[in-house]
Amino acid sequence: MEDNMEARAYLKYARISPRKVEIVLDLIRKKPVNEAMAILKNTPKAASEPVAKLLKSAVANAENNNGMDTSKLYVSQCFVSPGPILKRIRPRAQGRAFRILKRTSHVTVALREKE
């Protein structure tokens, strides 16, 4: 097994603001997978559910595609980048219209094995 092996999982077009996802990702960065899972389960944030699903997917990728040992995995990288913004209109007083920006996110989680 080579040293720089990495298993990744992507979540694209998630209907949640990147700013909200970043808060949750900061909690699990560089943590062992089982600890990261426990943190996500007990964090009352909207982003923690999709991020937990993504982490599970990354673990499955590591096990099935790369043959890595799941007990040694840790979150080596996790980041979010903004996706396309859905623009919506909200009626306001005196015939005006305000724009609502419904932001989307592309989330990436990468796992590595501890030496």
C-alpha cells in the first residue's frame, strides 16, 4: 500500500450555504473517522446530517475501492466551495421586489490512513 493513498467523496449542489457547512467541517478536520462521526451525530447544525452521510460514503470508498483499514482512517482534508446560486424574488412594500439568494455548496471530504 502506498503512503499517499487517499479516499474522497463529493457532495455537489447541496442546498445549504457554504458558510454554514464550513462551521461543521471545522469541527471534524484532522479527526479520526469514528470521532468525527460522533461529533457530527451530536452537533445540532443543519449541515451535520449531509456531512455525516458524505463521511460514511468516503469511508465506504476507502474500504471498497482502495482496500484501506477503516479503523485507521482520519479526515485528512475537508472543504466546501460555493455552487451556483438560485435567485428568487420576494415581493416587498409599494410594488418593489427584493432578491433572495439561495446558495448551494460543493463539499469534499478526503480520508487517509494513520501510519
